[in-house]
Amino acid sequence: MKVAVFLNGLGVGGTEKAACRWARGLAARGHEVKALALHDGPQRAEFEAAEIETRVVAGSPEVLAEQLRAWRPDAIHAHAPGHPHEGDVLGRALNILPKIPVVQTNVFGQFENPREDRWTDFRLFVSWTSGVQAARRSFQKLDEAFFRRASVAVNPLDADDGPSLEEIARFREAYGVQPGEILFGRLSRPEPNKWTDLPIESFRRALQTNPRLKLLLREPPGTVAEELARSPDRDRFLILKATSDREELRRTIGSLDVVLHTSSMGESFGYGIAEPMNFGKPVITNSTPWADQAQIELVRHGECGFVASTPPAIAQAMLVLASDAELRRRFGRAAQAHIRAVATPEESLDRLEGALTAAVAGRENPRLAEDLAKAKETAAYLDAQQFGHSWREQLALRPFYYRVRFHQWRKKHLFASRAGK
């Protein structure tokens, strides 16, 4: 099968990382794969290292259509956010051409771009939770009808035990982490929509009880870094600049005792959680019922780490893990086993390949019954976990969730009423 991979750009995000791994896997299975993107970036080197021809095309439908016409793919694997975006140029290009089946990876579990329905034959979600939330956000039933032309291919992750003990020791010594100190870490891009003050506020609470804690941040927003540099407790923080150096990131993750991954928007999958778990690191994350929630699927509470959503709850989780090395090891082993089962590349590739085959043949989802059962299991787990594990967390999480759900309901009905006029 000839498969054209289409992306907005070739940056360093999870979308590009997953797209490259899928493309590499399809090529290894004997498919002919080519990548097309609207913007260049570091991920291009990864595609080309896998001997996948990669082209950056101007954002006009005519130019994109010409590329597709010249190569004549059997199917297109498009990566889209689920809301209007510049990649919608694909639809205008396809209008110029004879029909080419499109399998879309819906990155954020959203159905806020109705026009893409005209050119999308099959949708894939990047986690089971994201698929469940896509149905709920659009007020669709989680039933067979939902999965007739949709499925899940979890973002793939190759097994990796991380850096050696010697590399870890050198990293910690180089950055002044003393023997006996417990190093927590939060790694992310300094995007305002991802940042939350939870890690710092929670860490400072925990620090009052255990002064041997240290928090590594890579990379906080500039204003946060400046405030920490002036603070009286600045010696308890390790602020590192962002880097695209994979080996440096591996050493950073591998040198942490516990990963602290909090966000105001949650995750539709979350490589920032999955990769540390792959190294055998326990994770503390927070629940965001009003936004993406795959972090709850990845970090099973009390098994792979803790899901804690208020400063007191996070601080308590930090203190528990800081005081118990055996618990950290046990959670780390469970985290590694769980993420490798959830994000196994072969299963993910099987699902993508099955979706592409179904789209080309004009058939429905061959795993419909299996997918529905798994989605219902995921929905039940999400409902049991997402509002926290104490009444204080319930009070913190439920009100905003209900406000967001009302806004979604109102938006849907306003759109429907306007469309009916």
C-alpha cells in the first residue's frame, strides 16, 4: 500500500513523534510511505533517518494536489487537532483530485471541524480516554454507531530502559544533587496553556516537612524562572533550559526519582508521562475533567504513581514517595509494565494498518465489538477516578467540570439551531 503521511509541521511535539514512528513501522511492514508537511522542523531528520521521503509543501491546495497527483497514494494518514487549522488545505486539495481515502488521527479527541467530515473516511484516537471524551464532548452515545468508522491506535512507544546508572550519577553530580536528596522533576515546554502553579506550590508545602527534596524544572515560563531565581528557597530548585537533544532529555528523565506532571489542559496521550514511565519512573499527575484526561489512563492511581489535584494532595503524594524508596521502585516497575502494554508499537501499528485497509476497501471498523467493550471499560474507570480521592478534590474539580459541560451543551445546541435556519 502507498501511504502519504500528512502533517502541519515537523516539530518536536508528540504528534510529530507518533507520526514518524507509525510511518517507520508501516515502511518496515513493506508499505511505501512518503511524508508531506506544511512546515519544516527537527522531526524531518527522524523521517529521513528512517529513509522516508519527506517534503515540505507550500500551503496552497494546488501545490499539495500536485504532489498527491504525482505520487498517487492509495491512502492518506492525516494528523489533525479536531478543530479548524491550516491543515484543512488537505480537503481543498482533495476536491481537485479523484477520491483518495483518508484515515485521520484525531489528536485531541475533538469534533469541532465539521467540514473535515467530507474528506475523512476513518478516525483514530491516540488513547482510549481521548476516544471516550470525543464521544462525550459531542454528546454522542458510546455505541456501535460511534465506532463504525472510528477506532483507537494509541501513540506508539518503543521500550527503553533509559540511561545507565553511571550517566545518572554524573548528571546528578553535575547539577549539584546531593546524595540522599529526592529529585522531583517537571519537564514541558513553557506554554501558558500547559503551565500551572501546582508543582511549585505543592513542592513548597512538602518542603516544609522534608527539606531534602529538590525540584527540577525544564523549562518553566520565563516569569516563573525569574521569580524562583530571586526566592529564598532558590537552592531547592534546579532550572534547566529547553533542549531538543534527545540524549540530554534521556539523562534528565533518568536522573529523576519521581516525575511531577501537572497541566491545566491535561493530555490526549502524553509522551511527557509515557517516556518517564518507560524508564521505570513513578509519576504524580493531576486530573482535569474539563479537558483531556489520558493522564489518568496512563498513571493508574496507587499503582504507577498518584493522581492528585490540589496542593495538599500533591504535597502528601510527594512526601509519601520521598520517604519510601521501595514504594518508588514498586510504582516504577508497575509504571514501566503498564505503559509498555498500553503503547506497544506492534498493536498500535496493527490498528493503524487495519484502519488504512478498511478505508481503502470502504469497509467499517473490523474491531467494532472489541473497541466498544474496551471504550466502556475505559469510561467506567474514568468516571471512578477523575474527580479525585477526597472530598476536597471533589469540591475543586466538579464545579468547573459542570460549567464546561454546560458550555459544550449550549454551544452544540446553538450551532444546531443556527444550522437549521
